[in-house]
Amino acid sequence: MSFDPCGILGKSPALTQLFKILEKVAPTDTTVLVTGESGTGKELLVRALHKNSPRHKGPFVPVNCGAIPKELLESELFGHEKGAFTHAIRSRPGCFELANGGTIFLDEIGELDLSLQVKILRVIQEKEFERVGGTQTKKVDVRIVAATNRNLEEEVKKGNFREDLFYRLNVIPIELPPLRERGEDILLLANFFLEKFCTLKNRPPLSFSPEVKELLLNYSWPGNVRELENFMERISILCENERVEIEDLPEKILKEQGLNQPKPQKTEAFTFPSLQDMLQLKMDLKTFLETIENKLITEALEESKGVKNKAANILGIKRTTLIEKIKKKEL
Amino acid sequence: MSFDPCGILGKSPALTQLFKILEKVAPTDTTVLVTGESGTGKELLVRALHKNSPRHKGPFVPVNCGAIPKELLESELFGHEKGAFTHAIRSRPGCFELANGGTIFLDEIGELDLSLQVKILRVIQEKEFERVGGTQTKKVDVRIVAATNRNLEEEVKKGNFREDLFYRLNVIPIELPPLRERGEDILLLANFFLEKFCTLKNRPPLSFSPEVKELLLNYSWPGNVRELENFMERISILCENERVEIEDLPEKILKEQGLNQPKPQKTEAFTFPSLQDMLQLKMDLKTFLETIENKLITEALEESKGVKNKAANILGIKRTTLIEKIKKKEL
DNA sequence: TGTAAAGTGTCAAATAGATGACTTAAAGTC
DNA sequence: GACTTTAAGTCATCTATTTGACACTTTACA
């Protein structure tokens, strides 16, 4: 009936809007150009497009044009015949052949150099190409979806990208907005990933404290969904409690908010007590350390308004241990 | 129960902090990215991580990606089939295959070129790869730990490092601080290495004069632990007496000492450390008290010129107790 | 150089401390 | 009101720490 996002992408208005377009585009064979910052999940989106298309039973072949050295890219895309170049000891089909009957996803298409752009253009227009070092013209039935995080229009102006190819690709432009513009999705995805990692690691699910939610929403997510996923995995390993608190967040998030340390009351640098201090007070080691411990416990209890559970957490000791200590010290 | 550093890494607060993270990370299969100046002992740290993981019985395979010529690296990592290239007279498994069931350590991962980055990414995501010149897809069960002394985030910005790979690797970032920021470790390691070399060379153990200790602490250690180890080896050969004096030190250390900072004389009244201080240092109660105890014991030993009997008196504890403490803390 | 005094290291028994399992009580939630 | 969540208290068990007793070495000095 409607478009199935195939795994979670988001529910923000921005995305629901997109899904409506995709729903209409999926059944066709039109080329689609997806733009969006890296990490926004362009590939996920395109996979969903493929799955919702009549070609869903055919192959889905992603090619990251930016990640493959230029010398190899042509052979990667179109394949090569034995002996076409030094290391070509045997013939090999390229991605276009592999994608026959399905969808090919040309990621980072802005990185293609001009000579390859012509060849792609030909595939789009004529559905045909030759392998590197080959003479036989091959025909394929492939849907082409491209993506880039560059501004292709500007590249066209600069002469780095063929105008005709741009227009061929850009039949349906889809702009995947960055995560920071999809407020509602941030918490949705955060919960989704966190739950995923917790299940994966066999630990009970975690929840976010209100302050943490606030911080997550305010962060700019330069790495978008990928960065979010990453942070959640980290938290699933490092967070010790059931609830994620501010201190469990990566520094990067805190730094951006300008809240490095919550309470910067004290201006002077802290120095550990010295032997002189101890002797001045005429205490022995045990008494001295106990006094310090008492003070810290008392402060922690104040901080937690008497809730021993929390106080124990602050101090990084077990609740029962704290209770024993209080009992012994008669605090 | 806790993380075993497997050989000496250090005891400074900075490191104890790290060990806590490692303790949580070791049991998992998450990828870890270690950053730190060269010579800080990244490999040692990763070995310890491996030893403390459930994979400790499996192989540990370190690969220095920066030290292997680019042409050979792919074959080194993934192996090759007979005839894959000129000198491939026989098939050979790569490091990933060798590391199956264990941990692979990709040192200097920042040096990888983009085409290999894709392949590593695939191993991380899909746990599979092909040998060079091979068609068969191989599956491996490997934990991946990477290290670099470059700033990968910057390399990503510059386009030299794939963003997606960065996020995959950087799930748990571990920053190994340079030696100069780990004051307490300097003497600990110096003693450790010196003793090692003396034993190796069958000579009685050496000790440091107080002035030498001072100099060692003030030196900036640009070559970190590796440099320290070198110096100690040199001393173990060149020093003629039982005690290392200033003249036995390499000139390099002496020359640098123009930048001595005078010891800040403490004039203020003593106040007990507060909970804030503790939290600022991200320590738990136990660690915090232990750190203070360490400091006091060290100072008492200085005060008594190393005579444990007296030091115990100063501290108001039994001599035997002091000895046990020293043993446990390896002070 | 012989001897008392001071210092060291080890070990096993005694003591203290930490923690998980279990129970109960109170506070929210639907 | 039934159910869930959160906190608190107790206790048996396990671990860590302390310490006295013993044996040995070094130092001081008569």
C-alpha cells in the first residue's frame, strides 16, 4: 500500500514527506538523485527504494565511486576482459552487469571523472556499454540511483560535472535532510540503536535522563545517523547504570554545548593532600583517610538528598557497601 | 575480576582511568581505536586488551600498516592466491585469516589508502573478504583493534580517510596520554626497565639519585616510553656505579632542563578534598582514596629516605602493613 | 670483629570490608 | 486496586587487609 521504510529511517515530517515522493517513484524506472550530508543514510533510503520497487527481487548493487581508486573504477563498474591491463588475469563482470534486472546505486557520483561520466551517460541513455579491453557491446536492464554529498549544480558550473549527465540523473531529486533538522528522529533513532546494541550485548535496555535527551537534541550531529549509531554503541558498552546520564555522553557532545563541567565553582586547581597536611593534623594514615572518606560520603548524601542509592552511585561504590560504611561510621 | 595490564604500562590516574574503560570493553567484540603519540605503548595496551578478552586463547596478530609498502599491504592483510601477481608463486593466507578467532591489531591505520579502507570496512561489517587474486569469499571471526598517531577526524575532513570507516572503528576511542603527562609512571617505568636490563646483563640492580629522579620527571620525553626504555638500556651499560648520577644521563635530558618550573610553595591552609574534586577527576571513592594513600606513602618514604620502618612510623601504621601496601601497589 | 640494634621479608591467622541474593517498604503508574 | 519501579535493610559468603611471629640481613660502634 504505502512505502515501507525497511528498517528505521525516521518519522519526522521531513521524512514522511520524502516517503510520499518515494512511494510514487518506486514503481517506476526513473533515475533518482539523492543528496544529503554523509551519514544521513542515503544508502538505506535507496535500499528501501529498491525493495519497494518491482525490481525488488533483482540484485541491489551499491558502488561507492569515491572510495575506489580512479584507475580501478571503470573496471569495477563495467568489468574487464582478460589481459585488459597488468593485473587482469581473467575476465570479470562489472557492477552494471551484476546489477542486471535490479538496481545499481552509484554513491558519491560527484567524484566520477569526466571520462567515466560519459560512459555512465551512455548506460543511462542506451542501456549499453563495453567492458574494459572488450569489444563486445553489452546491454543491461538496470535502474540507476545516484547519490552525492556535493552540490552537483555547482560542480556543473565549475566544469567538473557534465551538464547532460546531471540532468539525466536529476530527474527526481531527493534531498535527505541532516539529522539536526529532524528533531523528532533523533530520539527515535537513539532509542532504536540503543535498544539494538543492548539486545546484541545481552544487557537490559537503557533509558535516557531528561537532561541527556535535551543534549542529544541540541547537538549538531555532523556525522548524522552514523555518528548517532556510533555514540549509542559506545554508551551501550560504557554506561554502567540503567539510565544514561550526562556523564555517560561522549565529550564531544558536551563540549559543543559549552557545558564542559557542570559546576565550575571552584577556580583553584585541586591538589591532593600532602603528608605535611596529615602530620599537621596529627593524624595517622588510617584516621586521615577515614576522615576524608567520611567527608566525601556526607557530601554525596547531601548531593543525593539522602537517597543512599544515588549517593552510592555518585561515589562509585555498591549501595550495600555504602550502607555498611554508614553503619560502621555512625554517620 | 579487574583489568590486568599484563606487564607494565603504568599506574597514573590517567591510566587507571583507561583501565576502567578497557575492563568494560575487553569482554565485548567491539572495535576499539587507540590514539596516542608514537612510543606511548599502544601495542602493549592492545595486547593487554586481547589478553583480558574472551579471545585470549586465540591469536593476536599485529600489523603495522604504515611499515608495509602499499603494494604488499593488501596481500599481507588478506593473503593472495597463486599467480595473483608476479611474485605470488604460491597461495598465502593473510593476517585476517591468521587472526581468526582472535584479535587483529591494525597499527597506523591512518596510513591505509582508500581502496584498502573499503576492504577493511567490509571485514568489519560483513566479516568477509577475498584474497588478492582470489574469487572465493572468506569468512572470519576477528576482533579488530586499530591505532594511529594521526588525528583521524582531520584526515576524514581532508578526505584521506573514509568517514564510515572512521565511525566503525571509533566506537570506543581510547586516548593514551604521552609519558610527560603521566608523572607517576615515569619513575615506575624507569625502575622497571632499568631492572630488566640489569638482570638481562647480569649486573646488580641500579638505583637513581634524587637529582636524577628530578631530572627524569622534568624531561619532556618526546619519544615516550620507547625513549625511556632506550635511555635505561644505555644507562645499564654505561653507568659504572651502583647509583645512577646526573653525569650518567644522556645529554639530551640535561640540555632540556632550562625549562624548569619552580615548585609552587603551598601557603594556603589545608582543606580536605571535596566531593567535587573527586568527581572532577572522574574517580570513584576507592580510587580516590587509594590515590591519596599512594601519595602519602610515597611522601613518607621520601621523608624517611626509603627506610620503611621509619616511613611506617610517620604514617602511624605497622611496618608490615606498609610493606604489604607497597607490594600491592607496586610503588 | 663481635654483638646489639635496626631493618627486611614472608607467612598464616585474624580481622575487616565488599558484594550478591533475598526480603520488605514506599512511591509511582495504569 | 493491581502492578511496576525504586529504595532500603539484612545476612551469608567471599575477598582483601592487617598484623604478630619468625627468620634473616644490614648497620653501628665498642
